[in-house]
Amino acid sequence: MDHQFVRTEMLLGSQAMERLSRSHVAVFGLGGVGSWCAEALCRSGVGELTLIDQDTVSESNLNRQAAALHSTLGMEKAQATALRLRDISPSCILHPVVARYEAERRKEFFQESYDYIVDAIDLVSCKLDLIETAHRRGIPIISALGTGNKRDAQQLRITDLSKTEGCPLARVVRKELRARGIVHHQVVFSPEPACAAQAGDEPPPPGRRSIPASAMWVPAAAGLLLAQAVILALSQGDTTPEPSR
């Protein structure tokens, strides 16, 4: 046993690694959370990744995003992430998609068959539609909730949406999904109250009223927890979605 994933195989076993190598995971959103999740999935032996983001790498991304380097400034995040992951695992099949997930275009994003979906989308309307679509199609999905304006990565946890508290985004998502008949949904969230952040001079992107403050460790830790949940579920063959009610 002497190969790239030998240390992971020692931990999970050869059958688990075989399952991971046959798995296809889609990561929606490649920012501070999704970029580290995608990298962890790649480094852990997931055989196929679809990488979805419409944005480009900017200078303000350098403090926290995996694919943000001075050499990738101005590059589309999906392409920059794919470039990095190809260098990490040449055997991983990568599908970079430069686009924003929206309800009007959802069919375009489900041309492939996914074994798991990671939702690291910022916009609430897009997040809600992706979650509902995945549940309706019976595809396991896990979502990241708010990590902006937070400092304590130790408060992050993997849990069911129904058990979240103290997170404004969780409150909105919980209410809206309940109205759509979805009560149970796996998430990574933190109950830490948002810090009072100083105003910055970066303009908010379309659909956002403000830019949250963020350092590396909280979003990166959230991304690694997303990857942990996906990797353990796929490696154990336990990907049956929980019932919505």
C-alpha cells in the first residue's frame, strides 16, 4: 500500500476508498466555505467533482479562499479551483461550471447524476431552491449556513436544521423550508452571535445588501465539516436522505 490516499485508506479502509473513487459530488459555491470543502473532497479520494460558481477571484478573496492566489486573480473561481485540484489529484474527474444556480435554470445543473450535493451558496433564494430540488430528487445534500462576522470556529457543528438556534440565516431557511414541507435537512452552522464588524469599502455583489467580515478559519472549518459529513456518508454507503417530515 503506497499511493496518494494511503493515509486516508488506513483510516477508512479499502472498501470505503473504492466507494469514494466511484462517487460524484457537486459543490455549489466556491467561496471561503465551498472552496475548502471541494479541496478536502479531492484530497480524500472522491473520484468526480462538479464545481459551480459564477464569480471571479478578487484580491479580497486572498485571505480565506483555497483557490485565491495572486496567480489566479481575475480567473473564474470554478476554473481556478479546477486548476488547483487537478494538481492535487490528476485522477479526479472535474467539471468546472461558471454559472450561478437559479430556479429558472435548475435543469441545466442536473444533467449529471450526483451522489451528494454540497450547498455553499450565499443567496437565500438560490439556496432554498437547490435544497428543495435535491430533496425532491432524492439526492443527499448538506448546506452551510452563516459564517460571516464570526470568530470562533469551535462553535461550528453538523446537525439537523430543526436543531439550529441563534443563527439568523438558519431561522430564515428553517421557516422557508418548513413552508415547502421540508423539516429535516443536514447543515453546518454556528450559534455564535455575529460580531460587530467595521464597515469596509468593498461594494456588495448583486443580490446582497452588505459584505460580511470574514477571516480564514471559520469558513474553512465549515467547509471541512461539510466535507467530513459527505466523505463519511459516501465511504460508509450511507447516503439515504432523511425524510422531509
